Amino acid sequence: MKELNVPVLIVGGGGAGLTASMTLSSLGVRHLLVSAFPGTSILPKAHVLNQRSMEIFTEVGVAEAIYERSTPAENMRATGWYAGMAGDHEAYGRTLGHLEAWGAGYTDPDYIAASPCRTCNLPQIRLEPLLRAHAEKLNPGNVRFHHELTGLKQDAEGVVATILNKDTNETLQVRARYLLAADGGRTVGPIVGVSLTGQRDIIKMVSIHMTADLSPWLHDDDVLIRWLVNPSFGGSWASGVLVGMGPEHWGTKSEEWVFHMKYATDDPDAMKDENVLARMRATLGVKDLSAKVHKISTWMMEGVLADHFRKDSVFFLGDAAHRHPPTGGLGLNSAVHDAYNLCWKLSLVLAGKAGDGLLDTYEAERKPVDKANIDCSIGNAMNHFKIDQALNLSSDKSAEDNWAELMPLWDDSLPGSAEKKHALNAAIASQTMEFHHHNVEFGYRYHSTAVIDDGSPAYVPLDPVRLYEPSTRPGHPLPHAFVEMQGERVALSGLVASGQFLVIAGEQGGAWVEAARTLAQARGLPIKAFTLGLADSDYIDVRMAWLKNRAISARGVIVVRPDRYVAYRSLAEHADPEAELASVFDSILSVSSDEDGSLAVARAGSVELV
């Protein structure tokens, strides 16, 4: 049996595993990725990539390729609700509601102010090949598909994994200090005793991925997701959801589509392709629709969370740690953010710059965020029933009765017209919790020992879901600002790269900068320190966006972690900035420095044999 020794073994080649691989490569951490599957996803599945994910993909160098293949901004500005798509009734296909989504194609000022990266859309079936190619480029020979984990043991030195090459039937034994389980919960969790619990079987869904020309029946070229509230079938989830998949044209002229339909959990028709296709054609209202079907898949909406995100030397991320309903697009994005949160910590621990306690902050920080994302996703799925309630639609009513419920929307002379319009408008507006959840997807915050509370009043959001409010309070993401040095303009967040900390001092905070540089040299830490202000500083705050949000004086300082999160803030100067920063980094990195300046790094905690 061949043997291989690597610091990190990644099991799983989806969004989480491939992001972890790219991030570790950018941090210079040697690793091996294995996936049991012969290739990347064959299903379109997740598709919206939020601003935080695109910042991460920018840092690892794959964002440009994603933007090139993804939906043009003008074709993903909105989502829409329609009275079915086609049919005999005079109102078929009419618009019920139209809502801005995902920052309206990067025209919403709040989204522009939040990040230099716009939200984009690329189905997983086309995203993952890009991620895989980039991961292979960064780590040649060590991203191996069709390699299955068949055995795993933990000991005091880490893990020993047995990997089967499914192409050659050869077996490889891999010794690794850490293992990242990004396998969707299929193998590693059951071996080490970590399970996913929560709500299962919420809604049974069938998805049809097809090539079809639907342009004769569609309008609203700016809409990405179409909710077909077909009165003949009783309402929104009972009708279907139509999502454009490109790949060369988007909007109404998309060549490929995915149509999602809800089924009763015990409906045998969900397992019969011919019945599924017949219902899809009937729901769309085009009985002779010519479609090339690529794949029909049946799946359950669920909201489950792993009971542990770490088990000794094993870490869980992506679908191995949490699974969400797709409503809100938080699943894939959460997986990307998991990987990004963990990898910089692993790199510092493996380099002997941080203690094992830093790795415990992965669960402390990500588990609450992922739990909140699950709750939001379930809430989003249920919220669509408000559309049916506002329209008074029901699958128990006849098609004629349901159509009669809709007609007051377009005929002011009918009884209850104003009330029905008002109820529908309110129901559509409530969907902003899914399509404008900027604070959920971008403004989430961390609490752990790698974040030092500055004693300032707790953050009270104006709207906990929809409104992201930039802040430098420790635990918040670094606010976005464009800054200049010698005429070169850069995004402040872009200065965070390759595991680097930022020490950002006010215009008169030179003592902090000197202290940070001394600390970096003494400990060999990757710290970039500079002053930032309106004048007489290293970087110039050209648009005063930083001044608006920094909340420190000209003599204050902010310490930013390599994942763009604020770890520490001092509003003013400090009598001994060198000692203060040493203490700050001790806490962030979970180390202790002796009086003589020597550093004690805690070894990984004891592990149990399994």
C-alpha cells in the first residue's frame, strides 16, 4: 500500500472542499483533496453566489472566470410571481408581483457600499468545474476525484485515512494532521460519530433540468427566478418555480431551465418520470412543449445541523455540517464561508504561530451563523405560502374558483379589488426577507476568543435580516472603502490576502504601526500595518467611506483578521501599544508570551482513538 503524509486531507470535492483547497494553496499549506465521485456535480443545484463568496473567490483568483460565465447583471436584477405561464385563461402569464433581488444587479447603493464585488449567479454544474480546474492548477496532482475514503482512524498525531483509487483499485494510506470533512455527511461523520439533526422532510420536491425554448411565453428579461402561481394547480409551491440556467443566453432567452415542483411525501407519481413531465407540461400550460430533459431529481427540503463542527482532528464544513432549503441561496455560500473561516486558522496553527484553541473558534463562530442561516432558509420557504394566502388560493378549490380569486387584481370593478391588491403587495414585500437579506448573507458577526470585546454597546440592528450596517465593532466584517497609496486605488478589503492581518491606525496612530511591525518581526507573523486617513497617512481615504464607518479617533487602531473580520479596536491611543498588541495577538492566536518574549503555543488537545 502506498503511503502519503500531508498536513491536511480534504474529503469531498464540492463547493466547500474545493474552496478549502484553493484557500489552503493560497496560504501555502500542503494538502490532498479526494472525492469519491468521478467528477463535479451533475445537477445545477445552488446558483447564487453572494458578495462575501465573491470576495473569497477574488482572493483565491477564480472570481474573474466565474463572472465571465455567470448571469449578466441585467438578467438577475429581480424575481417575479406570475399567474402561471401559458394557457387558455385570459389572465395566464400575467405578472402578480416583481421584486428587486440580490442588490438589483449591483445598482442598489447599499450593496455597492458594502463590497467591491457584486453578487453573481452560476449554477453549480458550471461553477464546480471552474473551481476544480483552479484548485488543480494551484495544487497539481493533489486534487483527486474518483478516490474514496474507505477507512479512518484518529490518534494523537492526527488521522490515518485509507483511500481507494476507484480507477485502478489501488489503495493509498494518508497520514494527515487534520482532516476536513466536506463530503456532504456521507462518510466521515458516521465514522467519527458526528450526526446532523433538525427538521427533515419539510417539503418533497422534484426538479427537472431541461433545454427548452420558453421565450414565446416569457417577459421580464431582468427576472432570474419565476414563481408560477398557477391558479389551476392551487398556488405557488403547488405550481412550480422556473429558474433560468443559461449558459450562453440568459433572461427570457435562456437555453436551459430548472423547473421545481412540490409533491406530497407519499405521492408515487414523484418517482415516475413520465408523470412528472406530464405534470410539468400541464403546469407550464404547454402540452406539446419540446424539451430535452437532462436530469430529473427528487429531493427533500431539510434544515439540519451537525452536533459538532470539530471532532478532535476532524472538522466539518459545507453540507457535512449543515443542509438548508435552497430558498435564499445560503447553503453553498455558507459552505464557502466555512472553508474560508477555517483555513487561515489551520495555516497559522500548522506554522506554529497559533495554538490549538484558535481551531476551536471555528465551531464557536460558524455554528451559530450556519444555524441562523438554516432558520432563515426554512422561514423563506414557508413565507411563500403568504402569496397563496393573500390571493386566497387553495389546492382544495376548483380551478375556476381560484381564477376568480385573482381577477380582482386586474379589474377594479370587482368586489374586494383594493383589499386584494393590498394583501398581495404586502405578501410580495415580505419576500424581501429572502431576496434582500443583506445582513444575513453579508453582515453576520462572530463571537469567540479570536474576537476581543471592546466594551462598546451591543449591536442592535435596524433590521436583522435585510439591512447590513457597516461597523468596526469587534466581530463585525471589515467595512468596505476604496483607499489610495501613491495614486493607486485599491479596495481596503483587498489588502487582506494570503493569511495577512491588517493593523489599521488613524492618521496620528504611528505608534500602533511601529508596534505592529515590531511584533510581526519578533513573532514572524504576517501583519500589514499602516495609517489611513484623509491626509498625512500611508493610505488616503479618498471617498471618506472609511471615515464614515471607522469609529476610532485619529490615534486609534483596528486589527483585522485574515478573513476580513475585525478582531480588536481601540478608539484612542494606548500608553504601551506594543504590549497591548502583543496581548491582543496572544488572545486571537490562543498563545501565551512569557516575560522574556518567548512564545508558548498550545499543542493540539488530546484525541481519542476511534
